[in-house]
Amino acid sequence: MKFRNYLFISAIGLFIAGCGGDDKKPAANNNAVAKPALMQPFRFHKAIEVSPGQTYDIVSWGRGSTATGAFAILHSDSSKMQYNTTTGDLDGTITDVYNADMDVDGNPEILIQSKGKDTVNYAKIYAFEFNNNNANKLDFPRLTNSQKKGYRGNDNFYIKEGKLIREFPIYDGNDAAAKPTGAKRQLEYSLRSNDFTVKQLSKDSTSTKADQAAVKQEVNQSEQKQTVSKSKKRRQAETRRRRRRNRN
């Protein structure tokens, strides 16, 4: 059996499992709607309808580990009765999925956010742009050295005015002993010609306390050098004046 057919059948099984065959009546006075449980080996499911008849179902699955697995984007074009699958390896667990048209070209982007963990709770973005039934994988930029200063993960992503916004708390170091400074770093991602660009929005949160202390120390050292230099010049001037008086 082809993998695509297996995945499609599994997805149907997921839906059936979500609907459930349990005839138990809901508890009285319970107005909360329980989220359907996913059938193993699935871990995550979210459906995004970008336009009437155009739906993307994002699922992740894997047995034996929660730190790794795979994801699939199931594209259903019900108007043309066409169905396509895009798959990839997954690092960590999916926390959310976003839909946008960041480059305003009429083709939707699907952005999958996952959270992994080594020494920090880091985030990854798997990005795809869809043109009809063609999926184009986009390279999401890694944090630069300056952007990673004080980074310990716990990222928050959201779409604002067609841009992807990323923010995370800043720590006074990058090791396990680092403490939060109370500041946040905020980055804005744009897309042009299928290439991401990023700029930092936050201006008062660009450095950690350790960076600020280092700058303050440099300023103090510079002021001390200037004070010593002025004192030395005054002593030299006084010595020259005494010499002139002695000659006279």
C-alpha cells in the first residue's frame, strides 16, 4: 500500500478516534467541550482553511519518543477533488501552526512551530509556501550571535499585519545558572521572493544585565583613565612652573 494512501487512511482513523465510539453521557453541569483525543501514533492535528475548498490539515506522529518524529501537511482541494501530502522530519513537538501570506503574492504560507529541548527550550519553524498543489520549502533563518545573547528559549510567535513576530525573555547568561533579566527581545520576520528577512524591533531590550555591566565597567575605566591623565598633566604643568620660578 502506498504511503500516501496509508496516511490518508490513518487521518480518517484519527477523525474517527476524535469522534469516539464511547456512548458515555457527558457529566452534568459540564459546559466545557473536551478536545478530541488523538489516536496513536498521532500527537498533533490542526486544520487551517485558507479559502473555501482549500484546507490544510497539519499532523505529527511517531512512536517511542516525544523528542523526534515526523509531520505531514495534507492539502485538500475539494473544488478540484485533488489531494496532496507534504512531509518532513520533526525535531521536538509541534506547539502551533500559523497561516499567512507574508509576501502578498496570493500563495499561502504554512508555518509549523515546534519546541525542542537540549540545554534550552529552543524553537524551530518549518515553513512552506503553497502554489496550487506545489509545496516550496522555505529556509527559516537561525538566530545570529547578537540575537542569541541571553537566549534560553520559551519563544512566543504570532502573526501581526502579515509579519511573523517572535519574542522571548532575555537572561543574564546562556547557561543553566542564568537568571531572567525581565527584558524581552522582539524580532520581526518578513518574506520577499521566498527569502526571509529579520529585524529587531525591541530597542531597550537588546542587551542583558551582564552586557550592561560590561559597558558600565568600560565607561568607569575610561573615566578613571581620563582622571589620571588630567592629574598627570596638572602635575607636569606645576613642575614646569616651579622650574621657571627657580630659574628666575
